[in-house]
Amino acid sequence: MISSVTFAKTMYNVLPYKFEAGTPNIAGAVGLGAAVDFIESLGRDAIAAHEHSLLDRAVERLSAIPGVRLIGTAAERAAVVSFVVERAAAVGIGRRHPP
């Protein structure tokens, strides 16, 4: 942001305010509040349990596909599954295997 402007000079505000641009993201703040309320209504433990069950299902189903090799086998891991498909380009995987 700019603290003052005249025909002679422009004075920039001090850090970090000099990098603030325009109107605050009010809709984003309201959306964040709604998201926090939603997460609290479900409970973080319930969300974590559901995420873990989805991870287990993904690992089980991907492991059953011939030619698919899972990357990483840590017992305590985030719900992210990396895998390699033999003889296949990454761009073609989604096109060849519809849901």
C-alpha cells in the first residue's frame, strides 16, 4: 500500500503493509470460518479415520493391478499414494483406466 501520494512524490507504507493490495478477502475469511465449523462438527479424529480407510482401500486396490508398483511403504504416512505403472507414460494413465 501507499501511505501518501502527491505530484512531487509517492511514499510507500512500512513493511508488511506496503505489499498489501486492495480489499481484504472477506469472502475467503467467511469461507474459512465455515470450513472450521464443518471440521469441528465432524471431529478431527473421525476425519483422520476416514482418510486412513481411504488410504488402505487405495493401497489394496492398486496393489491388485498387475504392473503397478507402489512407491513408499511407511506404516505411518500421509494419505498420498505414489505409484509407477510399467510400460506406461504418466499422461496416458488417466485415459486408459477410467473409473
